[in-house]
Amino acid sequence: MKRGLTLIELVVVVGIVLILVALVTSSISSVIARAEERKTKTGMELFALAIQEYESSTGRRLSMSGVYDVVPNPSGRAFDMRRGESHCLTTAEISRVLLRHQPSADILGRIDPSLIGNVRLNNGNRPVWVPDTPLEYTCDPDPRVFASQNGFNAMTASPYEPTTSPYTGANALVLLDSWGTAIRAVHPGPSALLDASGQLQALAYPPVNQSDLTESIQPDPDKTVARRIERLYIGRDNPDASIVLISAGPDLKFGRRVDPTSGLPPTPEASGPYNCFLQALDNVYSTEVTE
């Protein structure tokens, strides 16, 4: 006659099964997370490659306005990106330039379609990638995040108005990450125009930004304007004048890599800034960022 399992033996078996299920689930979740990050990085790499193709072929880098709106630069050419645009719209600003350059457009066409957000109203509603302003954005580096809806409305408005929106919805796309958030493009800043003392010419680049926050009046080593946004997103001034693409990662929050007041990585004792720093740790970047 066969003996059945005792209660203790049954508990042990169930415990072993649960442990195995947890291990398998954890392993699967880890594989999925790595695949999502890899997919996001591939999309960013292709977008960055399209930028490189454009700049190499045209002999000019994508430019940023020195003042708030898009205005002609000294050569009479309009700037490609507005200094004061909502950050969720920055890849749209870039793409509307790249899509007019066929080799770059061909590269953009290789991006996974699930990572492309259309700049169009959907039955009169904003796309899901436009930040929902009732959400909590205490740690967001974008001082205009609460104006994202207004920025999108201006971008899709008719008629085309260059001082309000440097592009239209019909000729731009937004690069998304695997979690559905709009990837942000951090421009190193306009070329530094200096006065006789070696400081930035205030008429070309006001030392106070649109949120009345003081920015550096000294240029970066790459001879571009030192922008607060560079440090908040990547923890340092970008040294090589290239555009950095950033995903918020699976927590959907960009956070801040430095304390806005000190400009340095916060310590755990500074709970507010440190919590913002922790939100940035799962961000995905198109370039290496030192932890």
C-alpha cells in the first residue's frame, strides 16, 4: 500500500515549486527588460545615425536658437531647434529637418514602427506620448513640462507660424522608447558668441532662461553655451557638441542627475534632490553617462 505525502512533505514540495516559479518569472522579467532597453537603444542609435548623416552631408550641425523663438542666424538660416521648446517635442523638431534630407529619412525608416509617434491629433485628442499635466513632475528637468499640451497644440495648429512652431504635424515624427514615453534630445547649445571679456553676448544668448533661472555666462569646452539642462539630464556638460538622446526608462520618469542648486550629484542626506537622482538611474542614453 502506497504512503501519501505528509503535510510537511507537501508544504516542502509546494515551497520548492513556488521558488522555482519565482526564479523563472524573475528570469523572464529580466530578459524582457533587457530586450526593451536594447530596442530603445537601437531606435536611439538609428536616430543619432540619421543626425550624423545629415550633419556630415550638409557640413552643418543642427543648430539651436540663442533667443527664445526661431530667428535667422547670422548667415540668414533659421535655427533648427528652439531654446524654449517643451522637451517632449525635441525629436519632432529634429525629425522635421531630417525628413527633408533623403539619406537621413531612409535611416529613420529603419526604426521599429512601434517607436514612432505621429504628430497628429487622434479624433481631436492629443497622442498618449504628450505628458499628462496632472501627473507629478516635481523632478522633471523640463521647466515647460506643464506646457507640453500647449506646445503640441501650437505644433499642430494651422496656419504654420514660425515664431510659435518651427514645424507642422505633417512633416515630423516623435521618437518613443519601449515604454511609450517620448525620448528627449538634449542639444549642447548654440555656438558661443563671446564679448571682449570672454563672456557670452547677452543679446545673442540671455543669461536667464525662460523660467528665470540663471544659466552660465561662460562657454563649454566644446565652444557651445553651457546649459543647465545638460547637467540635469546627463550630469555634466556635453564635451563634444553632439546631441544626446535620453529615455526615461521603465519608471517613465527622467529625474535629475544633479542638484539644480549646487550642480553636483546629491547625497542621501538631501532627500528631495536625492529622490530625483534615483529616478534618473534607470534612464537610457545614446551616449555613456558616468554613474
